Amino acid sequence: MNYHTLAAFRVEQTDILDRLLTESVAALLADGLVTLAAVAQDGMRVRASAGAASYPRPLDARALPRRGGGPGRRPQGRA
């Protein structure tokens, strides 16, 4: 598998991957295995070369679904 194959998969499966990550984090939170005391994002842009709209707003734990609940709301402003 090369970079292009992986990149194409990620682009084509954005909704599924987003839902999987959201549900996984929600389950870990519900079981008390993680907290959102410190959240980091890999690959953040340097402010000098990106506009303010390029930066995600802070993650709100209330936006995550409860374990076994319905779908969550994706925080606005995330890339």
C-alpha cells in the first residue's frame, strides 16, 4: 500500500472514519478511560500561513454522543 492509495481511501471514507473516531472517543470517555483535559491535533497549520478559519474550535465533550446513543454532532470549523 502506498501513500496515494491510503490518501484516496481516507478521502473516500471521510464520513465513516469520522463516525468511528467519534464513537470510539465517546466510549472511552463513558468508561472513564480518557479525559478531554488536554486535546492536541497532529499536523496543525502555522498561523503565519493560514487564516483564522483554518483553525478548529475547541472540542466540546457535550457534542459527542453518549455510549449507545444516537449520532453526535461534528464540531463546526474542523477540517
